[in-house]
Amino acid sequence: MAKATPQSLSSRGLQEQIMSLNRIGIALSEQHDLNELLDLILTESREFTNCEAGSLYVREGQQLRFALSQNEVLEKRAREKAKKEGVTAVKTFSGFYLSLDKSSLAGFVGVTGKVLNIQDVYKIPKTKEYKFNSSFDEKNNYRTKSMLIVPLKDTSGNVVGVLQLINARKGKTVVPFSKQFESLALSLASQAAVAIKNTLLGQELREAYLDTIFRLSVAAEYKDDDTAAHIQRMSRYSAILAEGMGLSKVEVENIRFASPMHDIGKLGVPDAILLKPAKLTPQEFKEMQNHTIIGGKILENAKAEILKMSEQIAVTHHEKWDGSGYPHGLKGENIPLSGRIVALADVFDALTSKRCYKPAFSMDETMNIIREGKGRHFDPRVVEVFEKTLEPIIQVKTQFGN
């Protein structure tokens, strides 16, 4: 049997790969979702080097998190099996952590920052510090042979992850990775590392920003013992309904984090009214209604999308479908969808929660009230989605219940 020769690149092929690197760099700079970014990095890297499989590790402290795996051989096998059995193929993936030391291939690259280009992982000399773990191959009846393992280094030279490319191909034959691919893969990896670091930094800033929103929301209702749980429930109810209404992933996330601010205006309502354990007088109720206007004033002129939606929700979550709500008596679809969604989420939570002025209603009583409010208090479509998504809503209620 003839010995498999490595991949090779002509000068034209090399030029095409460099152009491909530029295209990939642009694509990476435009992606801000970490999971989608990692998938893009691995997909493009495999196409770039023409290999059948790969995996990607992200550094977290002194560990490497096995974040993503792709293997077209095993995926094809799974599809064929599913087709034969008449079921839908399910892609399974189990993440795990790897110690950041030199004993494993990924660990060695993560510690040293060096590239490993191995022709056959089953023939690694015993004198090497690193070893190949064959458990994956044994479990999945797969044969790993050639591997190109590259560190993802940021602009300061810090390793933020490790890219493993598996089984380079020349036609249908598994061959060693070309030496030329080492420098090209390093260039790609450095672009990927910067993109990952920027995305993680963006996530940290976003989490800090969202945490601030949550804490402000708690401050608005801090006198209520159930405040934090109420906000958690409201947030999740609203997201479930938004997703059920067919809103985009970004819109669902925005409403999830904007909805906790719905009662921020209560900061301007006197305690005597907020905590009154009896029915409010007409004048007191009018003052309570002002929390929608106050909330709008607090949040007006915000530039961030979530805060813009928070203002919208704060002002409109007490409007009613038939126009009998407050503060502006908006009717039907003149009420922003976010306000219509939060209106139902807020009423459901109020009905099913114990308050100083009432006991918690049963689920049957609550559903009867909501159904009676369909087309009057609530948008009929939102009520329909609510009934269809009642199971996950009840799960949230149970998880964050009082």
C-alpha cells in the first residue's frame, strides 16, 4: 500500500487560502454570539484545511472547556441510521473540562503555545510529554489519524483556546496535514482568538449591564418580600410568551431583560399606598396609576435597546386591549406588543402570588380570569400563546414560587 502524502498547496492555492483568510476574518468580526462564533471558527477552519473533523477548546482559568465538536463521518453515519430507523437524527455533544497541562495534546498546546502537526496520533513516540486519548475513537468506532492542533492566541500572546483539526483529506484518503497549513492555521487562529476575547468581553459587559438593570428593578419593589422572585418570574414568563409569539432571538432576549423594569416607577409612589393592606381609594388608585408615567420619565431618552423597550413596557403594561386601561387609554395594536405581553405576565403573577392584601388564587381561578379578559384586558393572540405555553410557565412558577 502506497504511503499517503501530505496535502500540498500550489502558489495559486496559497493565494486563494490567503484570500479566504481575509474573508474569514471579516466574518469573525461580525459575529458576537459566542456559540455561533465558535461554530463558525471550527466550520471555517475545517473547510480551510480540508479535514473531516475538529474540536474547539476555550480556556477558563487553568482548564480547557471542550466547547464544540464536528465530525462529518460520525454525523453522516448518524443520519443514515436515523433514516433507516425512520427517526430524526439528533446531534449529541457532551462538554467536559481538561486540565491545562502537558499530558494531553490540547493541554500541551494550551500550555506551550506551540503547534502540533501529527501524522498519526497512534504512533506518537513514548518519549513525548503528551499522549493521545483513544477513548473517543473506541466509543464511537472511529479512527483518528492526522491532527493539526493550534493555539488561539490573543494580541498579547495569551492562549484563549485550542483548535484541533482531525484527519486531513486528499480526495477520499486521510493524509497528514501540509506543513504549509501550520502558519496559515495560526493566522486564522489569531483572528479567532481576538474575536473570542472581544465576544467574551462584550458578554461580561452585557452581564454587568443586565445585572444593574435587575438590581434597579429590585430596588423599585424592595419593600415586597417576594420582589426578587417576582422579577425572575416576570422576566421568564415574558420571554416564553415573546418566543411563542414568534419574535426573534434578539427580541426575546430584549423583552426578557426589559420586563423587570415594568414597575420602576413605583419608586415615586408613597409607601402608604404601596403597602396598604386594603382596597385603595379612588384618589390613591390614581396616584398608584402614576407609576407608569414616572417609570417612563425615569427611562426616557435611553439609547440602549433594552432600556428603550423598558420605557415602553413601564408606560404601557397597564393598557388594555379594549382601551379601558391606563395611563393613555391605548387600544388594540396601538399598544406595543411588549406592553401587551408583559400585561398578561404581570397579571398572571399577581393572581397566583400571595400579597399583603390578598391570598394567592388557584390555577383554575387564574385561568378563568385570564380567559374572561381575552379581547377585553388582553390581546387575544397573547392569551392563545399563553395557553399553549402554560406548561413551561408553570415550571417557572414552581421554580421561583413563593
